[in-house]
Amino acid sequence: MTKRLKYVKPQTGDRIKSHESDEISPEQQPPIFSFYKISRTHCVSNCTTDEKGALVDKIHRLSQLTWAEIRSTHNKYGLGYEHIDAKTIYAEIPGDIKGEVTFLAFRFYKTAPMVGYRERRIFHIIWLDRDFTLYKH
């Protein structure tokens, strides 16, 4: 006859801590950048070496801040962002983006924007508008 183990609810102890990421607001955490949904027409492979370097630098600098700190930065040419209305985008919006989405544009190379949307902590980069053809600037 086998004995069943009794379930013990996880607790915080000296050596084991409960998972806290669900308790911290996404606003108080740094962004996570995703290229998973990037458009083939406006992707990294179209960028120059300088643009790729600037993109990595921008992502690194933004990763050092929380979403609340980024939101409080009102300079769209620095570490801040601007909202882009979906109706003004000339490119096709990927089909898996459903419902009302607020697109954000961060400037990554001079004034060229990377445009995507936020989903909790994750910023999904959809377009790198290096030639300013994505929307009316």
C-alpha cells in the first residue's frame, strides 16, 4: 500500500521565496522587447549597421528604466515615446493583433521610429520605420 503525500502550500522561507513577479505592477518593471511579431517589410534585416547599433543601444537604455519612468519622459526624441493612431498606419497590421491597440513609437536612430504596442511588460516591435513610410510624420 502506497501512502499519499500531503499537499503543502508554498511559503516564503529563508532559502525559498515565493514567485513575486505577479505581485509587482508592470509599470514598476522594465520593459521586455520582442521581435516575434516584426513585419518583414520594416524589419532589422533592412537596417544599416549604424541603425542596428542604434537600435540595440536604445533597447538597452530603455531596459534600464521602468515603464513608469519611460511614461514620465515627455521627450519623444529621447527615451520617451509618442502614440500613433492605427488609422494613420499605411502598412498592413498583423492579423493576430486584435481589438483596440495603442501603437507607440520610440525613436531609435536619429528620428526614425520603432513602432509597436505594449502588452503588460512586453513591447512588441512591429515596424522599424527607417525610411519614414509607415505613417505620416
